[in-house]
Amino acid sequence: MDLKTMTFIVVGITFLIYIYIAIRTRASSTKEFYVAGGGVHPILNGMATGADWMSAASFISMAGIISFNGFGASAYLMGWTGGYVLLAMLLAPYLRKYGKFTVPEFIGDRYYSKAARGVAVIALVVASLTYVIGQMKGVGVAFSRFLEVPFATGVYVGMGIVFVYAVLGGMKGITYTQIAQYVVLIFAYTIPAIFISLQLTGMPIPQLGLGSSLTEGGYLLDKLDLICKDLGFAQYTTQRGSVIDMFLLTMTLMIGTAGLPHVITRFFTVPKVRDARSSAGWALVFIAILYTTAPAVAAMARLNLMHTVQTGPVGAADGNLEYAKAPTWFKNWEKTGLLKFEDKNGDGRIQYYGKGLDAKAAEFGWQGNELVKVDNDIMVLANPEIAKLPNWVIALVAAGGIAAALSTAAGLLLAMSSAVSHDLMKGMFMPHISEKTELMAGRIAMAVAIGVAGWMGLNPPGFAAQVVALAFGLAASSIFPAIMMGIFNRRINKQGAIAGMIVGLVATLVYIFWFKGWFFVASTAMAKDTADNWLFGISPGSFGAVGALLNFIVAWAVSKMTPPPPEHIQHLVEDIRVPKGAKGASAGH
């Protein structure tokens, strides 16, 4: 069976499963719509959290960034994994003990202020909307290649599927759909990795294959370093960029993780505080399966790509692949526009090399790197094709990439719709609306969010993981400090929290817009996204940690200059933090 037919069958079956689950688990109350009724088993919730957490950035883009940046991209692994541990240990149990539906609701109650709740809603929507753009990019990439449709069509189809099961089922439908999506994505990620590890090293465990000897001789990473060096690229295992930028990027991803409301909300779906801790542990196990496999997938994909293009010694007459003899996978990815070849010297061969080879390349008559575009986001999806794996494996990878993107998109959209319907309408402007009206408002808000996210996803400002990193920066600079101080510092008052969130969010947004040049400065000279122009060498994706520090400082300083919170609020903080009666707590206060 040809690849396109096989992909249609595999992806179609997964879509039917998602829609069937959504219909069977349709939310009939606001509690089911927001927190799945609060009765999800910890292991199942851990699996759903894993799917919610492992987005298109994790499945499709993270290994792609590691493929091309090597050790320098390990910040993504350290930041996202460490951030989840931070979330599970310091935030999730306390927020679950408090027992409300949303993060803005907690912030509004803790800081006894509708204004604080409103600022939290704005921060949540801005971060979540930025995050979901990356998921739409991932959906478009997968569809455009494997179903051979335009990128935009892939985005539209993804929007339609999410609309059906997210709007219909709410958190209840999303939870059980995400369990199915986790099973799909984890098999789709690990099975090709096992095949390719066996091919290259003879080792069936990819995590061990990364450090093993190649079947042709020599260690995999040594071989990768040597080829990168020969082709003029930085060695794969060396540090790239400034140390401060890598440190701040890791911190931004860590605390951004702990501030992302769509993950935090998952811990409201279990019956007890004890179950929140348990499900956090299970989720970390499920997440670790993919995250420990990603470095192996990245290294093997880069090695396979370079072996394909470089068929002989650098500089030899027959050392580069003839374009006319390029494999089918190469031509197929060219059709998507995510891989592009330009024959600059007219010799019919593909010269693929880095800046370190420029001087030597001139002697060969080469006129520049002719692979003028290799989108990071294609590496995981193209790797099984490059390795000539069976069509069913390639189709499974496509289904997994789409599942990863859709599962996270659904969680983000629910977080945004909850912020609008529960926090803005019910909590601030229309407190007396009925449950039925609130439920309808939530569904309408989600439908609007899907439309906006899809439209913005058609023109993303970078690779999926880069876009997601910006979202983490926004969450890190605004929501995380407010939650942390709300739990662990009873002296922080509403004036401090509001000022801190605004300063942190605005500073991070300005820094991102200044250098990314997106939206209102898209075509101006203000867009100077290069390391030479960054402040102290801090990239836009890393600035969230700086924004968070500004948030903490401003909140503390303003709180010191203004009256302390009321006594009952200070007692509330003590009650949340001290695990008194936690074993039996099920709904907070």
C-alpha cells in the first residue's frame, strides 16, 4: 500500500477515535466542562497530562532543534523537564487543595481583587494563544507532507477536529481524548526510534543507542562531530551561544512550565490532593519516555540527513549527491516548501555545508550552501522516510505528530475559554448568569479562540519550538511569580501582585516584539533578531526569566510600600501552604 493511502487510513482511524470519545464523554455541566467532573483516576490523569504537556514542540520540533543545534539545544530538555518537576512539587498540590476551577480564579481570590483576576486572564490568554500557534504550525507541517495538501489546508483540518472534540466535550472530552492521543503519540515516537537505533547501532533502546558504537565502526556522537566539522558546521556536542543565554532560556522554560495554566488545570480534575501528587508522578514517567528518546532521535536524524546528501569525501568530484538522483523523500519534502534546494553553481549537485567551510568551498567552485532551507520541524517526521522504514511506521509518525499538536491545542483552548466564560463573565461582569449560559459562553469562547489561533498559525514567527518558547516566556514573566508569591508569601498584596504581573508581562512583550518584529513592527527596522543586537546577549525566548525577576522585585517593593493583605487572606495563605488535613482534602475550602 502506498504511503499516502496508508497515512489517510491511520490518521483517519485516530480521528474517528477522538470524535467517538468526545461524543461519549460530552460535558453536561460546568464542572465537567472545566475539570472533567473532578473524578479522573490519577494514572489516567497522568497520561492525559503527558499528552497535554507533550505538544507539537516536544514531538515534532524539539528533536529538530537539537538536530541542528546539538548540545546548545539541551536547554529545551532541561527546562521543560525541570519545569514540570517544579510544577508538580511547588504548585500543583497547593492549587488543588484550594480547589477552584482556574488559575485566574485563584489569583483573584488570593489577592482579593477583580483587577488582579483580570490581569491574570490577559496574561493567560496572551501566553496560551502564543503557545497554540506553535501547535497549529505542527499540524500544518504534518498534514502538508503526509496528506499532500497545502500547509494552510492542514491548519484548517486541524482546527475542525479540535473544534469537534474540544467544544463538544470540554475538559471531560479532552481528558479521555488525550489519553488516546498519548498512546498514539508515544508509540509513534518510540517505534521509529527503535527501528533507526537498530539500523545504526544494533541497539534496540534508542537512549542507549545514542552512546553506542555504529555498526560501521566508531561511536555515533564521535562520527556526528567529525562529519559536522568536515562540513564546516559547529561540532554537535559543543556549546553554542552565550552561557548566560542558555541559562536564562533554561530558567524561562522551567518557570514558564510552572506558570502555564492548561497544565495546572489538569491537577484540578482528580478527586483528592493526594491524587494530584500521584498523577504528577505518573505524568513525569509518561513524559520521560519521550524526553529521554528525543536526543537519540535528534542525533540519528542529523546523521541520516548528512549521510544522504554527502555521499563521498568533502570536495571530491562525486562527493555530493546529484539532485537528479535525490531520494523520493527529498522531493516530497520540497513540495511542502519546508525543504528547499537552489543550484547556485549549476553543477547539478547538492552542496550542503556550514560557514566553517566557506574558504575551502570557494576552491571547489561552490557558491554557498545549496540546501537553502531545512525547516527544523521536518526532522522527526522525515527521519523514518530517510531511514527507509515501512510505510506503516511513517504513517504512524504522522498520526503521532498530529495527536501531539491537537492534544495540547485542546488544553490551551479550554484554558482560554474558561478564562473568558468563568473568570471574566461569571467572575467579574455577569456573576448571576446560569450554569447553562456559562457553559454556552465557554463553548463560544473556545470556537472564537480556535479561529484566531488558526489564523495566526498560518503565519507563525518561527519554528514550533521557538514559538512555544515565547509563550513560556510570557507565562514565566506574569503568572508564575503571582502564583508562587500567592502560596509562599502572605505579605504580598493586591497592589504588588497587579504591578508585578503588568511589569513582567509588558517588559517581556516589548522585548519580544522589538527583536522578533512580529505584528505591528513586522516590516520595520526594529526587528533585529540577532545575537549582536540582543541586550547582554539575551535572546527573546530567554527573556521570560528576566521578566519574572522584574515581576518578583516590583511585587515585593510595591507590597512593602502599601498596606498588608487582610487577616483572613493571610490565614488563607497559611491554610493552603500547610498540608493540614491534606490526605482527606478533596475540594479545598
